[in-house]
Amino acid sequence: MALPKLPQDINSNQKMKYLTIEWLQSRGVTMADIATLVLEIQQQYVPGLQLEDCMESVDRVLDKREVHNAVFTGLALDELAEQGVVPQPLLDILKRDDGLYGIDEILALSIVNIYGSIGLTNFGYLDKVKMGIIGEVNGHKGSQVNTFLDDLVAAIAAAAAARIAHRYRDQQESLA
Amino acid sequence: MALPKLPQDINSNQKMKYLTIEWLQSRGVTMADIATLVLEIQQQYVPGLQLEDCMESVDRVLDKREVHNAVFTGLALDELAEQGVVPQPLLDILKRDDGLYGIDEILALSIVNIYGSIGLTNFGYLDKVKMGIIGEVNGHKGSQVNTFLDDLVAAIAAAAAARIAHRYRDQQESLA
Amino acid sequence: MALPKLPQDINSNQKMKYLTIEWLQSRGVTMADIATLVLEIQQQYVPGLQLEDCMESVDRVLDKREVHNAVFTGLALDELAEQGVVPQPLLDILKRDDGLYGIDEILALSIVNIYGSIGLTNFGYLDKVKMGIIGEVNGHKGSQVNTFLDDLVAAIAAAAAARIAHRYRDQQESLA
Amino acid sequence: MALPKLPQDINSNQKMKYLTIEWLQSRGVTMADIATLVLEIQQQYVPGLQLEDCMESVDRVLDKREVHNAVFTGLALDELAEQGVVPQPLLDILKRDDGLYGIDEILALSIVNIYGSIGLTNFGYLDKVKMGIIGEVNGHKGSQVNTFLDDLVAAIAAAAAARIAHRYRDQQESLA
């Protein structure tokens, strides 16, 4: 799979966000896919939560520089492993998505932490049950290397869900 | 519930481990309860895994000073909240096990990290589905405050499972 | 030292922030003390940075629920240890500010992470050299227990410095 | 700089450790360089500490699978950036060692955490003052990209120092 064409000189946050979204799409994941995960895990806690609200929360998470950097790094490693240019023994580790590798979870954690530790539980759950797009991405065991992609997607969804939980509380408290 | 009687002068690691186990028991959780969780989440990955192996792994996790300190701190907060001596507004937060508190997950993470990030997924999963003793402990919504207890137990189980995964790999590789 | 008087029913974020500031003050640390640390570590990177900018950044960090919860928990433990009501062996560990305890750094890390991992370096540095108010607080080895206070203050300063670094970059890039 | 020649089939932990050491050396860092850092930060706390003890502690840290994975991943990114094959905008971020990147600290943290949070302070301090080999490596601003190398070295030193602190305590307590 080809990398998205990138302008030579990228330096504003908005451009970085755009590139992050584009890169996720080029690997097969849309913002709507992630928002669907958020809705599924958060709707039992927030009455009346809509997909639209979840889209907006995913969008806010994707504003963050930490998220751009984690996504760029993880997806670059997935792609460079596909191209076979990653040096050994890392190449084999990435290609077989070694369950003891752990660096994929580490990058994901840097995204989850942005809205605090309450996202940890949802991240672990999503990663374990391989819900929705995460399962699809994880199942692509052909030529594609998705060692980082599934964890990054679970982390963005967990962060967006944590953001909704915080905002719902703020709203409840301002009404009280 | 009364605290276990403690010798005045505690300073060896073995005594600390003994106190950690005793304190967990006084809150209603035995090592066998935790080992049962480990077996349930790890048996699909390690052929022939026995409860005894899981007990041994929980025992090794409980050797660690970081685990003692996290357990002492979390359970002290649970008990002091029960006694009503924790200052406000923290007292109310602990008593209602506020989902946005997050410090319980933070302490748990310090246990999970001992065997690396691969424990994160199991921790999140256990915490979400409230498996076995975690669900029992979480359901005690009478006079007992168990805000930290359930997360600590999930973390010890996740760490013990990660330890088994590492050792199983080592064993496989030495046979290869 | 007496706890600040608290309104019976605390539930809005603004009240929590107010309580957080009040509690830090009751332990001997003002927002200006923290802002002074921020200025000292960040002024070499941001030309023209003023104490006022640092005050504003500390103020924004103190808006966050994660910060409130970490401060409430850490300072409650410091105070309950002073009062001698924390159960053993934790009481002795807290009273002697045991260098291997580690839970103080864990709570601090939950604050540092809010603005991403770039705060880690400054946190470690502040905690090691015991700059300004951190050294003062750490030196109070009389009846006061400040095991958590110094790490919490270093963490708030490191987070506020990281926030300034992010915003300075955004500003530079929007000018480019 | 060429990668070290690697045997085709790497799967035992001992081989991974050997490769980790070889790779660090090929980037200009020896185990003795790291042990020297450990001695400098830990000798004030442990009377009679020798370089040899520090070498042994670095050696134990390098036994850990988490350390291998973090080192392989970070140094692969440094080298692939040097070769210019990392996709944009990540390539530019890595080449200029962007202070807001943060993923280098994230990988380092996964090493530091192995011996608990007490390593955090030393990691931050080493990374800030750029002590010894860390300063040398950081100063190589020619064709070499060392964005990850300096943080990885600081993390290994901080973990080895934390390990010594834990063992010194155990020893003291067994004598008591």
C-alpha cells in the first residue's frame, strides 16, 4: 500500500491532524469506524449519546500532537515492516505481531493517558475482545502488517470515550 | 473490619509480603481467588496450565516491593474511607467509587507494568468484565469501601498472567 | 495543621479546583511558588516568557480533574500520616519518606502525562535537584509529612512547562 | 552506519540480549559507558559501590525482553531515519530530534518502569543534564540521527540504578 502523498513542508497542527486521518484511512480505518467503537462502549453510561457526538469526540482527540506522533510512529513501523526494510530481529517480531512485543501497547498508552487513567479499562477491553474495526484490522493476516494499527485505534477510541465521560460529568454538575 | 495485627518493626521483604497477603485476605481476597483469574485468562494460551502454576506466579508477583506499596496504599485508603477519617471531598469520591477518580487505575498500573506492557490488555479486560472475585468484591456495596481493592486484584492477576506468558516463551525457545 | 473548611456538597469542577489550590496552600505551597519553578525551567526555551504566563499555565493545569484527584489523594495521605491514623507498615514508610516507596512518583506521573511525555524530563530534574519550593518542602523534616507534596508540586510545574512548550510551538507555527 | 550482521534465526533470549548490546555498540554506546552513569548517580547512596557492581546491574537490565524490544524499536527508527526511508512528516521530526515528539521518552519509560517508579527521577535528571555518554551522543549532530539513543541509554542507566537501590535495601534489611 502506498503512503499518502505529503506536502514537503508540514508544520502546523492542522496539517498534522489531516495527515493523521489520511494515514489511518490509507491503512483501512475511518473516523466513523472509531466513532462506532466509542458509541458501543459509552452508550450505556451516557443516555441519548449519538454517533455524531462520538465523531466529535474522536475529532478532538485527533487534535492532539501526542496522538499524531504515536500514530505516525506506529504506522511507519507497520509500513516499513511490510516493505521489509526494518532491520532484524525487529522485522520478524513485527511481521508475526508477537504477543510479547509490548511496544504497540506502550505507544497506545501514550494516547489513552491524555484523558487520564479512566481510559485504561476501555482500552484493555477493546484490545482483548477485538471489537468492530479492531477485529477486522487484526484479521488482515495477508501481506499487511497491522501490529500497531489495532492498538492505536483501540487507544483513540478509549481516549474519545474518556473525554465523553469527563464532559458528561461536567454537564451533569453544571445542571445540579 | 479490623486491620490485621502487625509487628511493631517491619522491615524485611518477606514480612512485607506476608502483610500484603494478610491484608488482601482481611479484605476478602485470597491468593487462590487471584490464581483462579490467572488460570481463566491464560489457559487458552498455555497448554496444560494448572491452578498450581498460577498460584506460583501470583506468589512471585507478591515478592515485589512495588506490589506491597501499591496494595498497602490502596487498601489503607479503602479502610480509612470506611472509617470516615479521609478528608473531604476525597471521602465522598472514594465512598461512591467515582468512575472518574482514576487513581485506583493509576496504582494498579504500577503493578501491571512490572512484567511489561503486555499485561495492560488483560488488566483492562478483567476490570471491565469484573470476572470472578473482582465482581464479588465490586458488588459489596454495603458498608465496605472497595474502590482500590478490585483494581489491585485485577492488576496482580494481569501481572501474574504476563509473567507466565514470558516464561512459557522462554521455555519454548529453550526447547527449539 | 487543620484541613481547610469545606462546603458540605462539592461537585462542580470549579469548586474542586478551588479546594485543590486551598489544600496546596494549607501545606505551604502557593500557585506563585509553582509558577516560579515553571519560569526557571522554561525561560531558556521561550524568549520573553513572564511569570504571569507561567501563572496562567499553572492555572490551566489546575483545571483538570486528574490533577485534583492526585492532589487530594497524596495530600490526604500526608495528613493522615501526620495524624498517625494510617495503618502500619504504611505509616512508617510515609513518615520516613522512604526512597523506595514509589507511589508518590506514580501519582505525580498521572499529572505529568496530561500534557504528554515531554514533561517527564522536567519532572525528574525538578525532583532530583529539589529546586525552589520543592527543596523547602522537602526540608521540612519536623512533624510535617511531605512525602507526596514535593512530587505533586514538581509534577504540576512540569505539566505547566510542557503546556507552555506546546503552545509556544503552535504560536510559532501559526506565524510561519 | 551499517547494521550489525545478524544470524538468520534469532529466537532465544540470550541471542536477543547479545544483539541489543551489539546494536548499542554500533551506535557508539558500550555497557561500560552506561555503567559509568549508574556509578555517578548511585554512589552517593550506596557506600563502596564499584563500577563492577554497576556493570553487573546493567547486565541484568539487559536480560529483559522489554528492554530488547524498546532498544530494537528506537534504534531501528534512528537508523531508518538516517537512511531517509521513514515516511514524512515523521522523517523530519526524527531528524531534528523535535523536543515535542515525546515517543522517545515513552519508549524509555517502558524500560524505567521495570524496576518501578523510583527510576523516574534519575531518568529525568540524566536526560536533562545530558551526563557523560548521553551528552556525547546528543551532541553528534552530523549525519547521525540519535533521537532515541540518548533516551534509551538514560533509561537503562536509571533502571540499573533503581535495581541497585532495591538490592542494597534488601541487603541492609537481611543484616538488620
